[in-house]
Amino acid sequence: MIRLFKQYYPIQSVILFIGESLIVLMGLLLFILLFYPFNLTWVIFLKAFSIMAICQLCLYYSDFYKTEYNNSASKLIQSLIITLTILAIICYFVPQITIGEGPHLFLNICFIGILTYLWRSLINTLFNKDRLTQKILFIGSGNLAKNVAKEILSTNHNSFKILGFLDPDPKKKEKNILNYELAGTYGELDNILRQNGNIRIVIALDDKRGKIPLNKLLECKMRGIIIEDHITFLERLKGKLMVESLNPSHVIFSDGFKRSKVKAYLKRIEDILGSIIGLIVLSPFLILTAILIKIDSKGPLFFTQERVGENGKPFILYKFRSMKVGAEKDKPLWAKENDDRVTRVGRYIRRFGIDEAPQLWNVLKGDMSLVGPRPERPQFVKELTNIIPYYSLRHSVKPGITGWAQIRYHYGASVEDALEKLKYELYYIKNLSPIFDLFILFETVKLIIQAKISR
């Protein structure tokens, strides 16, 4: 398991990505040596690097790095066909990037595909032997430990394996929890550690008072064993803060939630450049969308609404109108998936997120950011602040067109969904950085292509 953006990612996927980047690059260079042995220059090397980047983008956007597709021949073939198509289009309009003739490009992609499949087969064979799988030993066997274990089981990677649960009560030793026998009592910790290598201890006690084996855990720490509380572990595993278990001291004394003028300036520059480029690139789609909206239904082109921004300051948000006029004439309502208030054109522009495009003007004005928590309406903010703990913390940064919650959580329109999204939003605020923003934007493009973006 590797930490990226202070979150755990399967080491298998990271190794595959790095290895395949090298395989693609080496395959291209080998192709040049075979067919053009006297043309290996820095310009050719840069061309090969550019083609490698395009290949990797296509593989990534085809979900080829999801764990369930780690050794899927059909997914590989699909990804390579898309790659070849895009490269052919790029080489037609930008012939300067081309290396060799069309047939050679096809042969090279096939060669890269064979190497990639062999590489994946090798890595999957190594990982199936559990050589790099880390075993999780829970201190605690109550509801909290069970919930954390369920989160591990729901995560689609094999970097963690549940070893068992420790409890101070010897009577619970034979108890079965989630099909795992209780590993033992605190007194058996040394024996368990001797019999099992590569262990991580997670503290998940329903009641910690006088029940944590501090001396035993201190010894483990000195032996280099990783020890984490359940909040930190789940935060890094799932990319969200467990609001239900969060206490003020965790926020106050954590190493996150940092602000600096440098980060603020970089984020604002990122927003200005991104919104200007976005408005220019999307202008043909914006004009076409405007025409279709006016043809499809009567009413204004844009939908304006008051939303809550940074530090609770209200602002007017702009969107393309995707609902019928008077959709909320009685009272504010949560938006719903397959909402019958949505127009015919609105259904399509909402599906691909085109209705959100006018918010680039909000970003340029400084009301919003490209990345941040989604701005909510004042009525809902007032209601949710009274119900959900720490909800007001999401207004410590500018709201965004997209965000960590949108790419990690499905469509939702309830208090429960708002709570779940808040967990991701607080994780984003805690780990806010320009690099993290770029990663979220990168993922957002992928989800828009797949029409999976949430609200």
C-alpha cells in the first residue's frame, strides 16, 4: 500500500502504472532502433515520450488501472483500440508528432499490448502470493471494529487482509466476527506478531477508557510496527474523514487543514487560467447548448440561484437552465436523479455536466473555485448545519464546480448523502493543495467522458 495525497492506494496499481509507462516508452524506442536506427535524437525521444503519455492517458481513462481489470485481455484490447484511434487522429492533424508510417504505428501498438499483458500476468502472479499484502490486527472487537473491517472488505484491492480482533475479555476468544475468528487477548499479542509478518495494528475500541494495552503497543511501536487509530486509518483508506467519530482535538492537532498565502495564490492562478481556457475551448458547445435550450422550452437561458460561498458569504450562481420554468414555485426541493422537472435538453446537458459550464464565470469572478465543495442553497445549509456536526467547516474554502466528493460519491439528495459527502469534503479541505486539485480535475474529465459525474 502506497500513500498518495495522504491516501492509501494499492501498490499493485502503482507498480503496474509505472511499469507500463516504461514498457510503452521502451517499446517505442525499440521500434525506432529497429526501423530508423540512425534517427535516435532528443526530438525523437520527446516524440516517443509524448506518445507514451497519450497511451497511458487512454489506458487510465479506460479504467485499465482499476483492480478488477488488472489482467483483463478484453479491457486491454479495448484500451489499445482507443489509443490507436486517438493517435491516428492526432498524427493526421499534427504530423510532426508521428514516428514512422501508419502500419509501423499499428505494429508498435500490438507489440506494446503483448508486453503489457505479459507484464500484468507476472505482477498478478506475484501479488496472488500475498507477498506485499499487509495484515490488519484490530485492537477491539465491538461495533467500531466491525464497521472498520467492513470498510476494508468493501474496498476493491488486495493490499490489506484482516487477520483478526483482539479483546481483553478471554471469554470472547472463540467469538466469530465477520467470519473471522477472534485472534486472541491482549496477552497473546506477542505470539501473534511472531507468527505473522507485515502486520498493521488498528485501534478501534468502542470505549478506550482503561482498555488500551499501552505498554504492549509501545513495544510494538519500538519494533517498527505501524499503529493507527481507526479515524486515521479510514481517512487514508477511503479518502474521507469519519465525521461521526471526529472530535475537535483531532481537527486542532492534526497535521492537515493548513493554509498559506503561496497555496492561495497558486490556487487563484489555477482558477483564472482554468476558467479562461475552459470558456474558450467550450465556446462552441456553449453556443450550441444555448440554441438548443431556447428551441426546446420557453424560459430564460440561464438559471440563477443564491448559494453559500466561502465564510458563509452568499453569491449568485449561474447555470444553463435544465428544468422547466416554475419547477420550485412552492418551495426549495432537493434535486433528484431522473427528476421529472428536467427538460429534454436538460437531461442530456446534466448527464455530461454541460449545465455547470457557466459557473466558469463564477470562478473568474472569484465567487467559486474550479475545485472545492459544491455550493449549497442557504435554506439547505441552515437545515444541515443544525443536523450534521462540523457541516459549517465546508465553508472555510471557496466552493467548486467539481470536487473530491463529486468524483468519489454517487448522486445523492438527502441528509444521509450530505453527511457522506461532507466526509469527503473535509478530507479535501484537510489535504488541500494545487497538485490535489489537478488530480481531481483529471479525474473529473474521466468521469465526464464516462458520464458518471455526481452532483
